[in-house]
Amino acid sequence: MNPVVHLLVYLAAAVVFVVVAVGAFRRRGPRTATATSLGVLAVAGAWWSLADAVSVGPFDERVQSVAALASFPGVAVAVGAFACLGRSATGTGWIPSRAVLAGLSVEPILVTVTAATNPWHQLFYSGTAAATLGDPVLWERAPLFWLHALYSYVLIATGLVLVARGWWTAPPAFRRQRWHLLLASVVPVLVNVVNLTGAFGDLGDPTPLGFAVTAGVIGNAMFRQDFIAFAPVARDVLIERISDPVLALSPDGRLIDANPAALKLLLATAGPRLGTQLIGMPASLVMSCWGLFDADGRLVAAEDEPAHLTLVVAGTAMDLEVRASPLVDGRGREIGTVLVARDVTEVNAQRARLVEQLATIERLRSDLAEQAVRDPLTDLHNRRHLMERFGPMLGEAAGAGEPLAVVVLDLDRFKRVNDEHGHLTGDAVLIAMAQRLRECVPTGALAARWGGEEFVVVVPGADLTEGAVLAETLRRRCEAEPLGSGERVVRCTLSAGVAAYPVSGETVADLLLAADRALYEAKDHGRNLVRRAVPGGAAEDAGRVRRRRRHDDDVADEAAPA
């Protein structure tokens, strides 16, 4: 083949390598080990291709010889990078250690020194041409060359196995990527094997061309299939990075593994007495404050029900939800237990705040509902609530065969209080009267402001006499003690009418009418009196009774001396 054509072919391969190297290093963020391995492989391939380009190009034999020997560091670095690429591309999150990198550096250094000094010892290439740096085509391969070849093929085979394993175990979404990588890896191996047999004749070393094909295929996978960024993450990497504590226990109850979050939590709760090497220790001892083990050290956490516990970490309470699951191997045999703890401190705090907010809302709702049935001035129940509750109270009394008393109270000449002392004083009198009712009515009774200066008290279990006693008590207190507050205090008497179930009536309307008629009778006989309803009295319309009584009160107020 024409030397110029040889030169151009190898230069083209070097360009492909450079493009792949630049792309790999630019995309190295998500998966540094994979991107770096690919980048180093491409750089080494570019070096190898350039050296071969010079060794077969139209140059002096001595220049060709030096270039041929200079290609071997690129070869050694390329095969090491390929092995690292196969290892890192499996999605395990593997990163080469310093020891691995140091080991992979030994052969490139040795082969560089050996190739540079070959004219003196001829252990890499032998023959007169090799000793005098003559035509490289005439060189004979010596033992160190074959040792280097063996080393290279071992690394290439290792990389191939890892790539094949990655393809075989990859999820379906990543199979195409792995297949491209596997296919690209086989090409240079086949080319190199054929070259060692001498089948390519004077074409030179075609291995860099095979690696260029590899780089091209991988570059296509990198740019079009997002080979570096879009890759599976190993489960062990996920466990290491997960913020929830994850612990593994052996069947005999020892701690056999824990992710960093779990170790941090264990060290914070176990105390300094146990030291820092917790793996291998009995879990019941390491986790003694967790409350997950019985007195015999057996795990008591159930699989289907998470355990809830509170730990004190650095002086702060932490709420945990711990779930236990069996740890099984690939054959389904149980080999231990996995504990996963979730920090629910904030969740519980939010739940507590939500419960508190709901309680506040419920209290507000209850307050609003209560305000709707309360008289805004006296804070007694209003007429609406009285009518809603009177029926059920009467029904309960009828069902139990017990009496029920109804007392209707009215402040005497209340219009004069408003006219002479003002409505603020009138309001103070009504408020004081309401307080007096609260002090005197028995537990279970219902006291309400009926309207204006009129009040109604319903007393379950009280008969006509007991209702009259209650009314008389209130009348005497009003007669003896003035009503009001502060400077707004006046003397004001009251009149009352008392009715009772069943002697005065058997319905709400009948009882209110009977009590109202009795109240009218008390007003009619001079006020400041208590009157009981007369059984079987004339059925007079309640509205008519009230209108006539109100008219009589107004007339009496106007006629009374100031």
C-alpha cells in the first residue's frame, strides 16, 4: 500500500479518537469513571494511530523505527483503559482505586523503558534491523514483545467479559447501549489476532484501525444514545446514597451491614462504649435503645406492621418508622433480615399541627354554632334554640313519665327603666337578670331570653310546685337586690307564670300558653307576683294574651307616678 495512503488512514483514525476523547471528557459529569476510561482509551488510541502513521509514512527509516517503538505506550494505556471501561460501564458505580491505577501504570512504564532501550538489549524486538533502528518491517518479535502481547490480551479479554456481562445483565432499556459496546470491543481483537498471523502482509499494524472502529461505534452510542449519562445505577450505590437508614441482620441477630445513614444513626444512639466498629456486633446490643428486641435478643418487629419509635439524637427527639423484611438470596433462601428506618419526625409534627388546626377549626365551628343559638346581649340561649330543644325535652319527660315545669318571667315596668335611665342601663339590667338566672336554675334546665325583657326557663323533672318555688326564689332576689352593674343599677321586680307537664298541657304550645296566661294573671294582680297555671283554663290565643298584657303594662307605666 502506498505510504501516503497508510499515513492518511492512520491520521483519520487519530481524528476519530480525538473527537471521541473530547466528547467523553465533556460529558464526564454524570459518570466520571466511564467517561474518563473512554477518554483515556481514545487519547491512547490517537497516540497509537499517530505513531503508526509515522512508522508507515514516507519518512526516514530511523524516524519510522522510533515511531514504531513509541506506539507501545499507547497500546499499554489503551488496553488498561479498555478494561476500566468494561468495569465501569456495567452500571455498578465502580471507581478505580489508587492501587488499581498504580497497577495499571506499571506495564506502560515498563514497556516505554523497554522499547526505548531495545537497540541495546533487543528483548522486545531482535535482529540487525532492530539493533540499528532499520526498517521496522524486518524486525523480529522477541520474548518481551510476547509478554506485552499476553498482558494486553488478558486486559482486553477482561474488558470483553465485563462488557458481555454488562450486556447480559442490563435492563431492557440499556441493552442496545451494551450491545454496541460489545460489538465495538470485538472488532479490534479480531483485527489484532488476524494481524499476528501475518495475514495483513505489509499493510502495517491494523489494530489502531480496529480501535478506531470501536471508538466510532462507542462515540455513536455516546452522542446518539447518551451512553455516559443514561445508564443504570447499581443497587448498592442506591443503598449507599439513600438517606433512610438501611441495616442487614444475620439469622443469629448480628449486624452484618449498614448504609452510611444507618451507621451515623447507630453511632449517635449506641454511645461511645461500643466504639465505632459496629458491624459484626449483636444488633440487640447496638440497637438496645430502639426497643425492637426482646429480653433474649430476638427481633420483635413485625413484617406487615411498621414499628414506631422515638430516639434522642444529639438532644433532639427523632421519630422513626421501622419496617422489617426477610433478606433472601438468589435461590429464595432466607439469610437474614433487612431493617429500613424512615425519619417521620417532620411528618408527625405536620400531622400534630394539622390535628391542632382541625381542633381549632372545630372549636371555632362550635363557637359559631353556639353563637347562632345565643342571645348576643345576655349570652343566654335565644328563642330559636328554646323552640328547638323544648320539643325533645318534653318528649323525654313524656317517655320517662316525669313532669316538666315551664316558667315565663317578665321584668315589671321595664319600659320605664329604658325611658328614665337609658337603654344602656336597660341592657345592664337584662345582663344582670341573665346572670341571676344562671345562678338559680338547676343543672339540666334550659334558660333562654324569649324576647325584650321576657325570659323562659324549662326545668325537666320539676312539677308545678317546684317550678313555682324556682320562680319565687328569683322574684325575691329581684325584689331584694337591685339589677345592673356599676353606676347603672336600678331596682326592678319581676312577675312570673308557671305551668307544668302534664297538668297544664301536653304540647309545647299548650305549656307556653298556660305559663303566659299565668304570667298575665300575675301582672293583672299587681305585678311582683308568681302565679301558677290553672288546669283546664280557657284556651286563649297566646298572641292575644301577650298583646293585652303588653298594652296593660304600657298603660300602667304611663299612669304610675314618676
